[in-house]
Amino acid sequence: MENHKDGLFSKNGISYFVPFVMITTCFALWGFANDVTNPMVKSYSTIFQISNVESSLVQVAFYLGYFVMAFPAAMFIQKYSFKSGVVLGLFLYAIGALAFIPARYTGIFYPFLAAYLVMTCGLSFLETSCNPYIYCMGSEDTATRRLNLAQAFNPIGAVSGTFVAWLFVQQRLDPTPSAERFRLMSENLPVFNAMKDHDLGILIQPYIYIGIVVVVLLITILSKKMPKAGDSAVSKSLGQALRELSGEKNYCRGVIAQFFYIGAQVTCWTFIMHYGHEVFCAQGGMTESAASALSFRYYIGALILFAIGRFVCTYFLKYVSPGVLLATLALFATALLMGVIFAGGITGMWCLVGISGCMSLMFPTIYGLALHGLGDNVKFGGAGLIMSILGGSVLPPIQAAIMDRGADILGLPAVNASFIVPVVCFIVVAWYGVSCKRQS
């Protein structure tokens, strides 16, 4: 930690270390929500007997909440404070998580999408508040490193969410294969509905418990006095801020890069289960449940590598330009995707895991680079970057549509060929890293 007036956790002689720790807990909480949900996409497909495109609507609803609520969140914290944004975000998070209880009793897929949407409206408030709050808790020169440090706790929540999804959901779901469920749906609907109700009762449990945890954290933060780092007295309309931001070329490029990065992250993590199913069932001769179990282990490995990578990359940012490191890792990720597409099999699975190590740096680095020099536009600028999380809603259905073709594409299995989508995404991220290096 720096000891001078403006340091990693201090600004104008004021220490922000304790608030930094408190706000960083929120990073772990939304990491949990993201990664307890990713493995559920395949489960919804099996439980409700719907297509990959339909089940990917979970990701559409999840990331649409970020898009819808980002600028309202920015206007809210502009009028009130970062703390108020965090409190409202936690409130919506809790409401959405607990809404899984009535959704389960409807026995219908779409109420689950509504619960995800409400929950992620809360996450949008949290990210719109917490990211620029962390950015302002010290010197602007150390902002990107500070964001990477806070974001390093996000994958800890993500790994926790994945373990919960594996140990307390996937392991306890009815192992009846999809083909048999499809037969029961048409020939013995009461048995199918009983199986569905059993599985939904298990699937909602993580959301109920995390909803309770969020309520506890909400009460704790409400009772604490938080400093007003970055809460400017300057009042600015959304229109004025957008006009000023639209003239910031580096910022606009950052929004585009963040859109494609989130698309790459969500596709790589969501469809690792589908890729594993193809590898282990079609080539390894495993049952669906055994293939899912093995795929989950690779997915957990990917998240652990992602978590380790966050801390490692934060260290290297002391010595390497953020733009250079961003572009280098994006190109490495692109090379690994070539292995996913063309090598296939176990080699392809390991390449898919390795991509997570490359991704670990990307979100907070793009965020920090894009906000640099925005001054009192940092709140609205942060909101625009949170809106770009919409990439996680737009791009997975495109990849799912390629997968649903079933037939080989240019001699490659459809699942393999579908990973051309994140290839395009990482090329855009590499372009942004290079453009930042040229400006530095």
C-alpha cells in the first residue's frame, strides 16, 4: 500500500481501506449470482424439455437487467450517493432471489426469467455503484490496479457459486436422461410433472439462501456510515453527460470492447457444459449424468484458474501496461479457441479451461482504461460500461442457434463451430488493448 497522500486506498489524505473492504464483499456476491446461474442453463433445458436457444433465455434475462437498469442507477447515485445505490441494489437482488420461491410453484419456465431480471436489476445497481466507488477510493493513477484487486474477489464468489451449483443442485437432480423425459412428457405427464417439481425444488435453493445473506448484508451496510468518495456536488443531466461521453473516443471503444468481452465470457462458461456433453457422450460413450459430472469438474477448474489469474494479473499490472497485457491475453484466448474448434476432444476441453486464465484480467482492465480521464462523468461513464454487459444477453443465443443446427458445419461438429462467436469477441478486445497502447 502506498503511504503518500494519494495512494491505492487513500485520496486527499483520507483512508478508504475499510470502505474498500466492505464494498468488495459485493463483488463476491454478484460473482456468486453469475456462476451459480451459468450451469443452470443446461438444467433448465432438461427440466422443461426446451431447446438450447430457449434455455439460453436465462442468460438473456440475466444480462438484460444490467442493460435496463444501468443508466437509471447512474442517475440515482448522481442524485443521492454511492451508498444509496449499493443499498437499493442489494434490496432488488434480495427480492429477485426470493422470487424463485413463487416461480417454482408455477411450474412454468417464464416466471424464472422474471426473477432473474429483477435480481440482475439489483446487480446492475451494485455494479454501477461499486465499480466507480472503488475507482474513486484513491489515486486515479492506481485506479485500474485497485479495480483489479477488488474484482479479484469476484471469482471467489464465482467459484463458491459453482461449487454450490454442483454439490447442492446438479448432484441432486433426477438423473433421468432427456430422451426418457421427452417420452414421459407425451406419454405420462403426471410422472414428468412430479420429476420437474422435484428438480425445481432443488434448483431454487441456492437463490433462497443467497437472498437471505443479501438481506443480512443490506442491514449491515445500512447501519454503517460510509464516506462519500467520488460523490461530486456537480449536478449534470444525463443528456449533457452522454454528449460529453460520446466525444471520448477511448471511452466509446471501451464500451464496445466490454460488450464483446462479456459476450465471450458468458459463451465460454455457459457452453462448456454443452461442449463437455459432446466430448464425453459422443466420443467417450458416457451417460448424460456422467458427462455432466465430468464437465462440471472442468468448469470448476476454469473458474479456479480465473480466480488465480485475477491476483496474478493484478501483480503484473505494476510492471506491464494495461493495454499491452489486455491485448496479449486476448490473442492468447483466440489461439486457445482454435484448439476448442479444431482439436476437439479432451484437448479442446483443456483449451476451454485455459481461456479463463486469459479472461481474468479483462473486465476490470477494460473498465479502468475506459474511465480514465472522465472526471465528473465517471458515474455515467461507469453506467455505460455496465450497460455493455448486454453482450452476455445478445451473443449466447447466437452461439446456441449455431449449436442447435446439429449437423456438422464445414466438417466440424456444430458445438465446436459455435465457438467462432467468442473468437470474434476476443479479436475486438485485442483491438481495444492495442488502441490503448497507442494512446499511452
